[in-house]
Amino acid sequence: MGIEVTLANRGQVVYDDSPDNGAKLIDAQGRQYNSRLHQVSEGQSFGGSATISVGDRRKGMIVFEVPEGTELAKFQFALNSGFADQKGEWLLR
């Protein structure tokens, strides 16, 4: 499963991190799945890291391995390789 993400640096310093590390998929049962480094056949992956200057943006696919037939419910993302205090969460439909 791939999720395309656009990261925009609205801060005051260069963003240099691994977006894949802070991404999780959550299924309808509450189980979470971590991202995996894989080649993608559609789109472009982050390739494990992203360096984004102030005011710039990057788009990339984050890939997950989930069992076939899994009902996915949410995408969760946190900066700082997942260690940021705040996390964003989006419902998947």
C-alpha cells in the first residue's frame, strides 16, 4: 500500500529527516503498520530521506506492507522520525 505525501517546510530551518520513519497506517481494528523501504512502481518514493529548504516542498510515496483484505482506517504522521510531540492523523476512505 502506498500513500502519497507532500511535505511543505513552513519553518525557519532546513528540514532534513526520513519521512518514512514517522509514518504509520492504522487499520479498522486499531492495529498499526510501519512503513517499509521499497521501490515503487507508481510515483516517486522519498528514498529514505528528504532535505527541504525553508519555503520549499517535496512529494513522495510512503510504502507499507499490510495483509491482503485489511480494512485501513487512518494514516498517522509525525516529524523527527516519528519522535515529535505532535502527530497528524487523517481518515482514509
